Amino acid sequence: MTGIRSFGAYVPIYRLRRDLVAKAWGRPSLGGERSVANHDEDTATMAVEAAMDCLKGAERTETDALFFASTTSPYSEKQVASLVATVVDLADEVLTVDIGGSLRSATSALILASRLAESGGARNVLVTAADSRLAHPRSDMEQAFGDGAAAVLVGQEGVIAELEEIYVLTNEMMDVWRLPEDPLVRSWETRWVLSKGYGALMERAVRGLLQKVSLSPEDIQWAVLPAPDLRSHQRLSRRLGFQSEQIQDPLLEQVGYCGCAQPLMMLSAVLETAEPGQRILLASYGDGAEALLFRVTREIRDLPKRRGLQGHLDSKLLLPSYERYLSYRGLLETVPGEPFRLLPSATAYWRDRDPILRCYGSRCRQCGTLTYPLQRVCYRCRSKDDFDKVRLSDRQGTVYTFSLDNLAGRSDDPVVVQTVVELEPEGTRFYGMMTDCVPSEVKLGMRVELTFRRIHEGAGFHNYFWKCRPVRVEG
């Protein structure tokens, strides 16, 4: 059978209360809060986080393809799927594909992945989806949007959710869009978009799928219906005949509408609690609609524990102000920071991609010493070019020492926490910055984990590297 073998999700630690946005513009609040990517995050780093969560317990050498779905890729003419595949340490022979241009890019990627696995073209396909969309300040979309990512591993062995059927519709209409030069999402009249676009197409796709498999709404245990707002979600659910206990929370009050990543994020939330034998109906909208039907298998009980969507929802930090959000997203220009920046080199970046992107350390074959970054000469036994590469990105550790630098940061986030971490179990030292933290609460012995982030811009491209952050736990 073909279906989902594993899943993962990611929600940035920062949240913005919508009443702060509403207060800034003197208008009503939609209520709740929305997720906000940190200033060092983008859709590539969020996709990495979701992929790492998805791959827990999986053998990475068995993944033959990686798809990256997003409408807000950090590059227009450079593949991001190849970056994600490298960072999560897949083989060089892996097939990588970027899929964008539509809010249903993630479910389209999921359909393509299932077809590729079913045909024998790949043993396993890792589908990642991430979005961080920008809306016009003061608009409803500004409050409604959120940032997030999800990932699913598709294959034919050890399937936890079998893909039973697919129904696809295509519809050409100008509802929401962005031109190449547009940083902000455009939209036509809201009521027309929701009635003739989202509502009509989603209902038609779901009804078409149910008719295709001769099922009724009562036969579905979980209905995953992403929506741009709560009213549209409730209206669609009622028209389709689903009861409240069948409906998966659309995540709008806690996270927001995360673009093409929303369907897989909601699917991940369902798979965290789904039981064998249950049927899941997943639908998505964007230039048409797609509906997929899954049946949960017994293998879901053997899936290794992961942080998942709920684990990310349970840990958060509140942004102190709406202005901080505007600055993080580049919508508000502050005093330039980071005065001591050096320009990166694309040549050096490529040459050192193993320690920079894959986070490889070197383990000496003679004495077993593990060091980071890669060292040609072992500092303990002096053996040369006799080592094995070891991935350190999925390890945790403790803060060995740190300093607070008040001069090197951004003007909206001025304190940089420079940290030396001892990674477990060997105590390998990692030197880097700390992110997603409250600087005044950093202390020796603090539990931390590594996270892939954007460092700065220079020479016309994004410079990525690893940082550490406090281990995300509930509260």
C-alpha cells in the first residue's frame, strides 16, 4: 500500500496577540494570536525543522526524493529543496523538486509523491511545506495569517495512513495572488472570493471524493478542512454535513492561516491522536481544490515519539509589540545593526557545506575524539585525515559558557547571546549564537538543542548556519 509513513510539524516559538495589531490601527481584533517567524527564520529553515521532526526514527539513506512546497520561497531562481535535503543529511543522489505558485502546493506535492512511490520511482519521498506570507498592514489578512511548516514521509512500507483515493479540481480565477515584484498578498473582493472560490470549490471537491468512494460524511472520523477564517470553516463544515466531533481544529486562533503548509499542519495534528481504522479526509484550496482520503493503520502505534504540532504549540514566547513584528518582517525599517558583518563567499560556502549545512563533526578513527567543525588533524592524537563524519544536528546539550554582546545585534533585537555548548554524549563543543531565548534567562547548564537559521544577507544571497536554542518544552 502507498501512504504516509511518518509526519512532523513546526510552529515558530513567537506569537503575536491580535489585539496588539488591532490596537495599532484602531480596528476590531479577530481574537487569539498568530505565529510569527523569528527574524532569523524563513520557509527554508522552517521546512528543515518540520523535516527533522518527521525523520525521527527513520533511516535517511532510504529517502530517495524531497519535495519543497511554498508560495514564499527565499529564492526565485535557486532550488530550496536541495538546501533542505542537504541540511537534513539526505544522500547526494536524492531527487529534489520545488513546488509553488498555489496554496494547494503541499497537497499537490503529496499527490505527486504518492504516485512516484507507487510507481517504484522512489522508495520514500519526503514532502515538506512551509509558508510565511505577508499581508498589507491593517488588513484582515495581516491578523489572519500565520507562519509554520509541516512534513510527511510517503512510501509503501510501514505506512501509518494509507492513501485510498484522490479527487482533484482546477479552477482559474483571480482570488489571491502576488506579482513577482509584490512582497504583499493581493486579493479580490472577499465575499466573492470566499463564495465563488473557496466555499464552492472545497465543497465540490469533498462531495466528489465521497461520491467516488461511495461514502457519506458519517463514514469519516476526521475532516481536515483548512480555511482562511473561522466563519468560512464553520459554514463549509455545516454544508458538508460534518459534526463538530469530526472536525479538526483549523488552528486559526492559535497559529493563523499558514498558506500552503496549513493542510499538512492540520493533518499532522490529526495523526498525533488518530486510531487505527479511522478515515481522514484532507482537502485544500488554491486555483482549484484537492481532496484526499486516508485510512489509519496499526503501524501508527509503533511510530517513534516526536515533538509534533502539539509540542510546538505548547511552547511559546509572546512578541512584546506589533512594531517588533513589522521589523522582523522587514515592513518597518529600523536603525541598521550588526556593524561588524563580513561578506560570505559562495565558494567557501560550497566547500564547507558539510559542517555548515549538514552540521558534520569529525570522529577520529584512532582515538575516538569527536570535534566540530571538521578537523583534518586530531588535536588529541595528531592523526591526519583519518576520521569519520558524524551528524550533530539532532543532538542536545548544555550551555558550557556564554556572553551577552550588546553591540553586534539588530536594533530591534540588540542582545546577541554567544554560546559554547557541550553536546551529548561526548561533550563535543559547539560555538555559536543562541536564538529563540530571553537573554536575561540564559544560564550555565541550560538545556539546549541545535536549530538551522538564517544568519545574515551578503553578496546577494542568504547565509545559513546552525544556532542553539533552549529546548522547547511545554510552557
